[in-house]
Amino acid sequence: MRKVLVATDKPFAKTASDQIREIFDQAGYQCNFLEKYGDQQNFVQAVADAEAIIIRSDIVDDELMAAAPNLKIVVRAGAGYDNVDLKAATARDVVVMNTPGQNSNAVAELAFGMMLYQIRNRFSGGSGTELMGKTLGIHGYGNIGKHVGRIAKGFGMTVYAYHHNPARNAEIEQDGISPVNSPEELYKKCQYISLNIPAREQNKKIINKDLLGLMPENAMLVNTARKEVICEDSLKQIFAERKDFSYVSDLAPGNAAELAEYANRMFFPPKKMGAQTAEANINAGLAAARQIIAFFKDNDIRFKVN
Ligand code: 3PG
């Protein structure tokens, strides 16, 4: 009997966990859940006999894989896999997959939730501003960027997008969005910028003072990507220099304590919650379970990322 561990410090919604269990039951797999485990050592101690692991933002490093001698596959139920040591996985012959697109709408909706919260004076009753007629720049036109564009058009915003690969421009245009040729052009044009780029090495700290300084009046940076893509020293400088700048993010910046004086121009939830909806949990969690079964049954490696 194949053994799967679903290790989620931030658990899936119960409806998703129940359906994941059902999929593995039907396939004749043994499926254990490790939720809210807190200390990484609790995760390490739970993997001894796992052949497959489903995770979210949980850390899978060499130490963890060394403790799982039967491990063949790790599926990140979600998009970003910066929490998995791909090199170590490859060296240990462990296949790593993600479930692209499955939680994208949830993340995109959160971006607008945070924007509205901030421009409506945090729902305090004070007069705010609207999104209609404003410019929005999508930095990174992947699965999430595409949903952000769709929703922004619904709000009546003028939408631009920059994607590092210009081959994507035709699709951007087809979606009724104007492609631009550089991040500089995007930031210069757009009052709102939605970050939808992965935390790959080449993207770390690329959102810096030079780019943010180009944004028009009442600039807002919306980060549902990763804190690593922001140069946090630049963020501090921009907050100090521009009283019209605000930042809403799905994750606290690493230097949040130093930014305390700008608290009214900055928002982040206590825990990353972009993908924290029942729908996203069901989409990504069930996709992960099915990908594991297809891998063992048919050697299906379509979603392999290492
Ligand atoms: C992702 O990369 O899929 C999102 O950041 C969601 O992460 P989560 O599963 O930890 O909520």
C-alpha cells in the first residue's frame, strides 16, 4: 500500500481534506494528515515511510528528504515552489511538481480585496477613492496575472501588463490588456501595480526604489507574490520620501518593525492567505492528489518542475 503524507502547517479547508482522503482511499493508498505541526522537526519526524508528500508553503529541504528514504514525489499544492530545495530533490531522485493555475483566482481576488480595503480608508467610514478609471499594471502575466487583468477590467480600470517573455504579448492583447516593453514603462504608467512574479533567483529584490519612484501620484504596490521580490530597504526609503505611496501585501515585509510608523499606508494579514479559500484548497489539493496517483500509475510527469 502506497503511503502519502499531506503536510500542511496551514491546513486545507475540511471539504478539501475530506475529498483528498477519498481520492486516496479509492486508489488504495494510505493517506495521513499532519496539520498545524508548528516546528519543522515535527514534519521531519513524520516522513519516515512517506512515498509521496503534499505540501503548501511547507519547507522541503535536504534534511527532510534525508529523513524520508522511500520518498519519490513531492507535490506543492499551489503555484510557488521556492519552499522546496529542487537541487536536493533531484540529487535524491525525488520528483517535484506544483499545481499551476489551481489557486490563481483566489490570489487575484485577494489583491482587489486589499486594494479596496486600503482605498476605502480600511472600511472605517471615512471617504475614500475608487478603482474605476484608474491605471493598473500587472507585473508578470501568468495564471494569477491573467485573473487580475480580468477582474480589473470588470472594475473599469485601464490595464497594462509586462511579462518578461514578449511571446506572451499576443495573449495579453487578446485579453484586452495593453502589453508594455519594460518594467520601467509599466511603473511609469500605472498608479496601481500588482506583483505576480515568482521568487526565482533572477527576481529577488528587483522591485526597487528606481522602479517605485516612477509610479504616478497616489501609487499603490500590491504584492500577492513573495516578499523576496521586493528590495525592502527601497520600500522603507519610498515610504519616507513619498507620503502618497502605499503597500498592501499578502506577506509581512522582513523589515515590518522598521516600517511601523507607516502602518496606515501598509497592510498585510497575519498569515499568507491569498490561496486560503475552500475553492482554491479543493482545486489545488485534489489536483495534487490526482497528480500523485497519475505519477505512480502512468509515470505522468507533466507538472514536474525539477
Ligand atoms: C502559491 O504559491 O500557490 C501561493 O502563494 C499560496 O500559498 P499557500 O498554499 O501557502 O497558501
